[in-house]
Amino acid sequence: MPISLAANAMGTRFELVLMDGDTHRLRAVGELALREITECHQRFNLFDSGSWLNSINRRAGDEAVPLDDLTFQLLNICQQVHRDSGGAFDITVAPLMLATGLHNPDGPNDIADLEHARDCVGMRHVQLDPGAKTIQFTKPGVSLDLGAVAKGFAIDLAIELLQEHSITCALLHGGTSTAAAIGSPPDQDSWRIKVHTHNATQPHEPDITVRLNDTALSVSAPTGRMIETHSQTISHIMDPRTAAPASCGAYAAAIAQSACLADAWSTALLVLGYRPDTIPDDMQAILPRTPTTQTQQLTIMEGVLT
């Protein structure tokens, strides 16, 4: 009998299904895994003034801030994906998100604020010292937003904990956009994930079914957070290379061994609109066959989570 657990964190809902074992033990281990996610929420929450991420953003412009191993690991991954994506993925977009109103309920600030924010975007302003394990910003006003990667990183930590406790069959997703699997359900070769695409002009466009077995999937789309300004709708997906809203496709998905990498690369692929040669060889990219106005949602098949 499957055990289902859930937790709210990072502005979304995480759901975990565990199978093939003693139900009491599965529940106890599952609760520990979800605790890893809530701890990541507390650490990397941009909107919590007491979070570790906010401490970094406040201090790193003035001094080299020591990092714990987990935070340094995450930031190092972000730096690598930034390089490999040609700058399409960049965690320094926080000032731009604030200046455009995407992180500010009062709406956009003035033009001077926006221009300054654009000047602060770029991983060139971030120095990571692997020897000392510190971070420092080289320009005033730089700050980090881990919203495009922290969810996947938290899922990886939870999956790692489950594996350490000898869990062999589990599926975990966050916000129905990033999922990771351990093994497969009994009598099946994989967990099946369906990405539903909705398109008024192409109603017969087929859904995408992804099979996960010890792998992870993340889907990104320019839907969700949006603002209206000067008769223009601005999506939460920004192109760090131009410091402007991205001219992206309907969706992009990445399948990888790591949910963190899948999460980061799905965002990069959405901005790029194509699979670059620099993407890891073992990563699968899924992009629309033609430009559309589709939106997406990710659901778990077989009714496992219902």
C-alpha cells in the first residue's frame, strides 16, 4: 500500500509517495525527507529576512561570507550551469525581479532603479572561493535569487536521505513542475509523468509522457507570476543576458540524474529555446516542436497522488 505525504514549502506543495515496505517505517523516513525540504525553504527563502540567503545578500557586497558545504555546493552548480548555458541561467536576477515589480507587490520602481538593477545582473559580479568556501559580490546592489534551482536542490537532498534509509521505490515532486524518482512502482519499469500541453491553435498537439527511474524531471514555462505595466505583460522568466523579459517558448523540460540540474537547465532551455552543445551529454531536453501559446502543468499518472 503506498504512503503519501505532503509539505508546503518554497511557495508550493511538495508531495511524496513511498511504496514497497513497512508503512510505519516508510512514513517515518518520508517525514524526515520532507523535513530536508522545509529546512531548505528556511535557508534559501528570498522573502524571509532571517534566511541564510538574505544574510548572504546583505553581507557579500561588503565582505567575503563563509558558506557551509551545502550552500557552496548549490552556488557552485549555479555557476557551472551559468557558464554552460552561455548566461541563460543566472541567479543574480534578484535586483531585476524587484525593479520590474515581480518581487514587489507595489509594482515597478522608477527608470533609475531599473537601470541600476540591470547593471547588477551577471555572475561576473559573484566571486566563489573554493579554497576558503566563501562568496563575495564585486558590485554594490548585487543579490541572489535561487527560485529557479532551490526546489530541485531540496528534492535532491530529500531523495538522498531516502536512499540512505534504503528506500527503493519513491516519487517526490514539488509544485508539479519538478519531480524525482527512486526505482519504479511494483510490476512497472518506471514512474510515468505526463506533461499536459494546452493550445487553442493546435488542439491535437499530443501530451508528453516521461518515464522516470532513478532520474529527475523539471518543466519550466512562462506562466504563473506576471505583472501588467505600461500595457505590457511581463513574465517572471527574465533573460539575464539582456536583463529583459525573455522571449521564450511555451515550455521547456529537462531530464537528468539530478533534480537540481534539471531545475536549472529547464529554465536555461526556456530562455534559449534550443538545446546547446554545452548541455551535459546525459541530459535530455524537451522543447516544443513549433512555437505555440501553450501553457503546461505536470501531473502524476496512475492516480498515485490522488
